[in-house]
Amino acid sequence: MFRSTQGRELERRLFEREREAQRDSDDRQKEKEEVEALRREIVAEGNYIDADAELRRRLDAQNQRANVPTIIVPAAKYQNGVPPLAPQVRREWG
């Protein structure tokens, strides 16, 4: 029983590994296709002396936009789109 459980677990891990490798391959292929489409668009525009430099500039701009952190503020803390005022602190000296 112990060996069959190990065998099933190993098969499951190998299967997951193969699926992840296939997804990575698909993602790389999709990214290549997107870069080629952007390159064709730049060449079609014909406004650039160095199309490769413009491609690098646009890809860098896309990467910078993708890496901007997003601040998420719970909507329940706002009323009518206005953030609440800082809480009033009342101190009582004993």
C-alpha cells in the first residue's frame, strides 16, 4: 500500500510538471507572436528610422506599466466616494 501511494503521488507530480511545461511553452509562443505583431505594426507605420529601437522602447513601456503596483482600498470604508476623516482620539486623564 505504501509503495502504490508513493507511485500515484509521483505520477501526479510528473503530470503537473508536464502541464506546467506546456503552459510555459504556450506562453512563450504567445509572447513571440505579440512581439512580431508589434514589430509589423511599427514597420507598417514607417515613421521610425530604427524599428528595433522603437520596438524595444514600446516593450519597455509595456513592462513598466505592467509592474506598477496597485493600491487596493476597501470600498466599504468610503461613503459616497469620500474617504472618512481620521478618527477622533479622545483621551481621558484619570
